[in-house]
Amino acid sequence: MGQRTIELSYLNASDRQGFLFSLSGIFENAPWVAERVEAGRPFATIAALHEAMMDVVRAADAEDQLALLNGHPELAGKSARTGRVAPASRLEQGAVGLDRLAGEELLRFEQLNAAYRRRFAFPFIICTRRHTLDSILVNFQRRLDHAPELELGKALEEIGHITRLRLVERVDGPGKPKTAGRLSTHVLDTVAGKPAAGVEIVLTQRGRRRHQLRVALTNADGRTEPPLIDGAPVPIGAYEIAFRVGGYFAARGTTTSDPPFLDVIPIRFAVAEPEGHYHVPLLVSPWSYATYRGS
Amino acid sequence: MGQRTIELSYLNASDRQGFLFSLSGIFENAPWVAERVEAGRPFATIAALHEAMMDVVRAADAEDQLALLNGHPELAGKSARTGRVAPASRLEQGAVGLDRLAGEELLRFEQLNAAYRRRFAFPFIICTRRHTLDSILVNFQRRLDHAPELELGKALEEIGHITRLRLVERVDGPGKPKTAGRLSTHVLDTVAGKPAAGVEIVLTQRGRRRHQLRVALTNADGRTEPPLIDGAPVPIGAYEIAFRVGGYFAARGTTTSDPPFLDVIPIRFAVAEPEGHYHVPLLVSPWSYATYRGS
Amino acid sequence: MGQRTIELSYLNASDRQGFLFSLSGIFENAPWVAERVEAGRPFATIAALHEAMMDVVRAADAEDQLALLNGHPELAGKSARTGRVAPASRLEQGAVGLDRLAGEELLRFEQLNAAYRRRFAFPFIICTRRHTLDSILVNFQRRLDHAPELELGKALEEIGHITRLRLVERVDGPGKPKTAGRLSTHVLDTVAGKPAAGVEIVLTQRGRRRHQLRVALTNADGRTEPPLIDGAPVPIGAYEIAFRVGGYFAARGTTTSDPPFLDVIPIRFAVAEPEGHYHVPLLVSPWSYATYRGS
Amino acid sequence: MGQRTIELSYLNASDRQGFLFSLSGIFENAPWVAERVEAGRPFATIAALHEAMMDVVRAADAEDQLALLNGHPELAGKSARTGRVAPASRLEQGAVGLDRLAGEELLRFEQLNAAYRRRFAFPFIICTRRHTLDSILVNFQRRLDHAPELELGKALEEIGHITRLRLVERVDGPGKPKTAGRLSTHVLDTVAGKPAAGVEIVLTQRGRRRHQLRVALTNADGRTEPPLIDGAPVPIGAYEIAFRVGGYFAARGTTTSDPPFLDVIPIRFAVAEPEGHYHVPLLVSPWSYATYRGS
């Protein structure tokens, strides 16, 4: 994001100084993670580099781990809102709207943050780019009930998600770990036995932060180009794809009723695996439709 | 509606006076309609009686027809709002919310009423119980463009609808004309191969006057008892049936994702034939569903 | 079947002699069953009468039970083939073709009969009207592996099925126990949004004794009248319903390809509950179809 | 087929002799077709070369066209059966079984051949690799009714299909014309919301020459690898794909009935466009399934 990408081959070949500098900020306020993997070079893949860094984290002593966790800002905390956090964290929290909370929602986060820190002695950490505000709240509440040991593992796992995404954006080269999911659709006209071209599709994120993510027309193959979401995690949360089939059938002169039985068809579903492929097609006639999670 | 029903056999057997009195108000401000069919007694069915009355209307001269049409109040007109119309009309307009219009909507009706009366010299007549506010507006606009002769026929047709419904409520006996439609649903669990029992269903009318019409649970046969709408016209307009399948599958322990891919499934459709049977079933697994207009 | 039915009220009111005579043959060669329930009269329902008779059977001592079981002919045994069995048994075995076995199939039954009798000391008993030849063989093989106690219970259960069917045919009156299943279908044209009328349907029993059971045309409601199977058990086994949709769409002028993508659609399924309702509908366009076990 | 392929660049660059020799046999017994396009070199694509050759054919005088048509053997004629035809024709007729006809079928072809030649004065020509025996017979019968002029055009069109396929096999290079279709499938388990892996699939050609074309197992993505038919025309005709879903669900422990409601699901369909993509997926639970022509 704004920063130049670095080749893995460069990381493997550069001097220690260059290596450490290149990876600065991936693990927030914890330069020791990069320091301890440096001797393990060369790394065949970006995934192997990330795995090595996480091995360092998991093998670190309790003090180092706690310091790492405490190096992260609180969600929606004052430092996040006033901008006194690492740029990467700021961007990540901003994407999901955590820097713009107000009123009851802000209060709720402050209460959760306080309760969490009281119980675990480190801030609540979650990879915001894999979540919506709703799923962050659900997870926050659930994780408060965890036993401390379980929750420590969970927090480190989230640091794995956060740093994997940061690393993939910083470093280019072979063996990128899977960080992207996909949301795609396909409209099939079962009267014509053909893909339905020119159907207007609106993708909306639902929940507390309802907003339109995409408006698209299906192409000759009944798909959107590009897919509705691609190349990034699909945040855990609720979605709707609305298909304007009324206009489509009217334009084709397909006989129907007045008003048409089906006009705008909303398909509502939730995403649970941000790195998964969610193919949500529509098989449609003027009087019937079907959908399913495909692949 | 508050009034006692009369047996068709009584109508056939009573004296002229009784016959006319019993049918008063069916054709608003037009006692001559009943007068001219009285000699045609006995009527074998209620449908035959209504048909005979409509034959009288269609055979009447232009002056009588115009008087009949002008005997009806304007939609959402001042007389409707101030209550100075026949009780049947008041109830019919109230059902669709025409007595509570305000602001721009009221203005819109006043403009349409004025334009319509200017063009056709009688008020816009529509059987409100077969319509929603939205479909009344669509029809109002369309009918303004009709040629006068076509529109006269259309207005008399609507009087046919209005009086058929009134007659069916006033008179009991054989051969009731069809005035009722039906909206029903059925939920089939395609994992269990059985009707899905205990699924919460919410029926909503959509459009300008969005409101919940019914909340129901499916019974052991996967249906609602009684059907969602039965025994009355299903007003032309837009509807949604929402099915809470997430809770259903969770209660059965059917494996799914967290959050579940499908939770509340909205099916949106429009009704075009108020006397038709709209069967809108849901075939559902935790990962797929299908719907169609069945019978 | 050829015999006059008797009213339950007559059974309740007649003298002991008449009661016993009326129920003769229901439990083959075991008049003691009727004798021991006679004092329990009156029976409010036919189901209650049958249940009382089965209670007698289950409460009988081992000797009586064995005698009852041995009063039944072997399946496809010599006595069945030469006609020296009770008329009811003859008819029941004939329906499924057990009286016409030959060659390897006959040999197979003789081996199974011998092995079964050797193991359990009574003949293999199964309610043939609830089965096809295939499911009889599957059950025969499986039950040979049962522990003797389990198998005795299973044999008595089958006597329950056999006698329930016989009683329901002999006696008329309230509270008939459920002995009939149903197989029905429905064809919905998803292009027209209406039931498909005039579709030719062929129901075939599959397996060793493949034969056409029914040819029918769908009526205006897209159903067959009467249902494909009704008023009798639907024998456990494999079935096919073939729907000639090619001709249907051609007759309606629905655009399709040449040759049509879909012409005769075979739906193959198995019945496991003879008293169940198997609704096997077809939702079809010229390019797609769906089916499911409905209700 | 046994012959080495030639590069289009070689055809463009070689001397006239080499060019003509390389294309010999593409247009059976009609070297003049290649001769007349030779001067048009270079051809940018194989499609352009074929189009140029067909332009020559369509522009030729009646005598040359007739000679070209008469250079083709009769279908299932004596010369085809005794092997006295061009190797390409022999292979093409053999693929569909025309060299092995006997009895009534042979007689039928002999009658059709005689009637056709009497009417049009040239043999019936059809691109056998785009057809099954059934569709050849249907087309033979239909084309006998054509007006001579229409049928001449139809015969030349078939020569276009035949030579396009031959050219594509003989010549390598850019711009191959589309000669291949595709038949693919996909099995989606709607209980698991995932592709169904390990489902046995049997593809059969139906009609007079019923034979198994392919047995395959679905892979982790629910597809067969390679597709059921790929890289060649899908012959016009009737097909069945049978899916063994009973074993699949049993292996997964999915609850069902005994015997399972669905075991082997046959999907029967016809192909009308040999160069089209026929995607015929199955969405299946133990109690329901759906299929459609997808893309």
C-alpha cells in the first residue's frame, strides 16, 4: 500500500541490515522476529518465510509474546482514533470503520477492550481485513470467555493472519501463502438454456455497516468480470446479491405476468471462510429460481 | 362486515320490497340495478345474480352508466377523508390506506383525480380490495391514457369486481363467484427428505405501504395452517416471505458453517391475479435453495 | 378380495361363533388368536382389534408362536407352487411372482428356505405385499444372520403386517390402521409458471421383475388422477417415473434445440416405507429440471 | 491420424508442388480446390485457408461441384464396406459404425442411398464425425424432401464440416477454426455445500448404437479430469450420464433410507450442436437433485 514491493530473491541475497529493514513493521514493534529468522535464509517461498517467522513467535518466551501482543493497538481505542498507531494498523482498522465508531458502539468497544485487557493483560487482536464489524463483535464477545491459554493461542493465530497479509503485500516472489478468497456468481436462464447476459447485479454488505460493494452487469457468459470479490480476503459477514431479472426477461420478450412474478431477486448469505471460494449462482426462469454454494 | 348475511333462497322468495332492500348499497347510489333484475328471479346461483346485475349495468344507457360511476367517491378524495361516503366504500378505501394519505402522496392523488375527471367526466374507480397502494397508482397512471370508450368499459369492470365482493359477503348460498385467491407456502428440508417443521415465516407486503401481514411457524407438514392468505383476494402488489432456516438447521444439528451460509431467506415476488393461487414453496438445504410458483 | 366385508359393529355384536367365523383365516391356521380376543369386545376401532390380536400372539407361549409361524407356507416353496396353501397366502405370493420362479432363482429360494429353517426351525415369513422380489431377497439374506430371538420378533412383526392388511380388507368400520402408502407426482412447467398438463408419464417397477405399472397423462393441475399408487402399500423396491417432456414443450411451441435437450426424463428412486407418502414431482424447463421427495 | 502434421507457415512458404501435395485428400478427388487457392497465399490462419477453399467450392461451376460431390462414397455403400474409398472417409464412416451395418439397417441405407441419388444425382454427404447413426438417419430422411437447390447447399455445407475437421488435423498453426465441442459435468453435494468427490460417473451414448463412452470418478472439485468429451465434436445424438450417488452418500455416512431413495441417477439429454459446450451438472442431496444445461 504505497510502499514498493520487494523481491523474495532480494531478501534472500541482501545483507542482514537490508533484510531487517525490508521486513520492518510486518510484526509491529517486534523487530526480534525478523532478527531471529535471518540466519534461516534462503527461503524458497514467501509462505516458508512467514511460517518461519510465526515459528519464532510461537517459540518465544512468554515475555516476548506478551510484548508482541501489547505492541498492537486496541481496536477502536483512543490511539486508533487519534492516529497514534502504526500506519498498517491504522489502515486495517479504518477499512472496517473502527476509527469512526461513535455513541453506543464506541462505548461497547471501550467496555469490551477494558474487560478483555483486565482478563488477559493484552489487547484484543483480530485480523480486521478478514472481518466485518459484526463478526468482530461476535468474536470479541466469544473470546472473552476463553481460558487464558486458549486465548493466547488465538491471539497469536490472528497475528499470523495479519502478518501474512502484510507480508504478501510487501514481498513478491514464488510460493505466496493463500490470503485471498473469491466471491463469484453466474446467472443461467433456464428458459433459454443459456447464460443470462446483461443482468444487473448489486452486491451489498449487510449488518451494522450496510453498504453497496459493487454494481455489475453479467457478461455473455452470465458472469461478472472481474468476479464480485477477488484477490483479497472475503470478510466474514453477511452479504446480499440482488439480481434484476425482471428487466432481463422483459427485454427478451419472455412471457410473464404484470407485474412480473419475479423482479429483483435477493440472495442473502454469510461468508465464514475469508480465503474460501464462494460461488453463488442463480438458475432462473420468470417463475422459479435456485441458488447454492458452488465452487 | 357487521351486517347479517341473507340466504339466496330468501332473496328468491321474498317480495319485491324485501329483495330491493336486501341488495341496497351493493351498487352504490344505483337502486335501479336491483330493480331491473328483480323480475328475473329466481337465480340459481349467486354468480348468476351478479352476472344479471352486471348485464343490467352494461345494457344501461350512457346517462345511467355515468350516474352509476359518479355515485362512487373519488379515491382519497375529500369525501373519503371526511367520511361522507357509503360505509362499504369507506371500509374499502381504508383497507389500502387511502384515507390516511398525506403530503406528496395526497397531492399526487388529487392531481390524478383532477386529470382523470377532466378527461372522462367520472371519478377513477378501482376495486381497492384487489390492489395495494402501489398497483392503484400504476393503474391510475395507465388508465389516464386510455381512450374514453375503453376506459368506460374498464370502470364498469371494476364495478363488477367491487360489487362481486360485496354481494358475496352479503348473500349466502350456492354458486358463489370466485372472489378469493390464496397464498401458501411449504418448506421442504432436502437433507432430511422431509417437510421442515417449526420454521418461522414472516410475510410482508412491500412497496409504499410496507407492513407485516403474518408471522407463522410451519407445521409437521412444512405448511402454515391456515395458508398465508386465504378466503380473500390477494391484493396485486409486491410481497416477501422470509424463512428463518438458520435456526431450523441449528436446532436439528445439521452441520453448517459459522456463521451459517443461509440464515433468513427472503423470497420476493409479485401477485398479478388476486383470485389466483400462489403457492411459493422453499426447497432448502444449509447450502442451497429453490423456489417457484407452484399450484 | 372376492369375499364380502364385515362391519366392525357386526363383529362386536355377533355371538362368539359368528365372531370367530368372521375372522377365520386372518391368522393362518391359528384360530386361537381370535378365540383369545373375543372376550375383549367391543373394539372401538379396527386398529384396536388388530392390536389386541397381536398382543395375544406376542403373549403366547413359545409352542403356540412356533405353531403359528409354521402354519405359514414357505416362500416359493413346493406347496406355494402347487397351490396347497391358504388362498390368501397364494394370492400374496403370486402378486410378487413367487409362484412362478424357475431356474437359478428358484434354486436360490430353495437354498435360502432350507438354511433358514435349519437355523430357526420355522419358515421365512415376510409380508410380500409390502415388498418386491428384490427386497424379499435382500431381507431373506439379512435375516439369516439374525440371532434367533431377534428373528422370532421380526417374524412376528411380519405376521403383524400380513394380518393387518388382511383384516383391513375383511372388516369395514372406524379406525382402520394405516396400511396404504401413496406414490404421486406433479409436473410444473417453470417457463409458464403453471402445472404442465398432458405430459405422458410411465411408472415402471425396476429390479428383477421390471414391469410397467402405469401409463398416465397429467391433468390440468399437472397431476395424475388417481395418484400413481394409492390405497395399498407401495412395495419396497426400485421404481422409475419417465416423463415425456419433449412432446409437451414441442406442442406448446416452446423454443428448444433439435433434437431437444430434454425429451424423456427418467427419475429413478427407491421406496423404503410401504405406508409412506412418496411425492416425486418434476420442475422442468426445456433445459433444466429438478426433483425431490416431497410430501 | 497417422499422418504427420504440417505447419501453416510451411504451407505458406513451400513451392506450389509442396502446397498441393500437403493438402491432397482434404477435398476428396478434387485437387482443383487446392490449386485454385494456392495463389491466395499467405494465409494468416488455418480458418482463413479453409474459408478460401470453401469459397472456391461455392464459386465453382455446377459440373465441378457435382464432380466434387460424386467423389465422395455413399454412406454404408458397397465401396465403404469393401474398403475401396479414401482412407479418411473409411475412418470417418467406421467411427459411427456405417461399415458394419447389416440386415434391415443395411437395407434401409441402401434404399435411402438409391432414393437420394435418383433425386439429386449425387450421393448423400454428411460429416459423420458430427453425428451418431440415429442423427444420420434423421437427417437422411429429412434431406430427401429438400428442393434440389437447397440440398446442394446443404451437401456443400457438410463438405465444409468434413474438410474443416480434416484440415485441422493435418495443419498446425494459428487460427484453427472451431471444430471441437465439450461435454462436462460437475457434482455438487448440497448437504455438505461442497463438490462431491469420488462419485462414479458413466457416460453412455444412447440410440441404435448404445455404448459406454466413459467411466470416471469425480475429483476433489466434483469434476472429471479430463472433461467427459473434449477436443472433438460431440456427435449429435442422445446421451446418458449416470451418477452413482448412493455409494457416495453411504461412504460419507449421510443419513438416508434403506434402500436409499436415490442410488444411480440417470440424466438423459441430447446434443444438437457438436461444437457447443454442454455442461450438465448435478446438484444432489440424498432426497433431491437438479440438473441443467450450463456453460
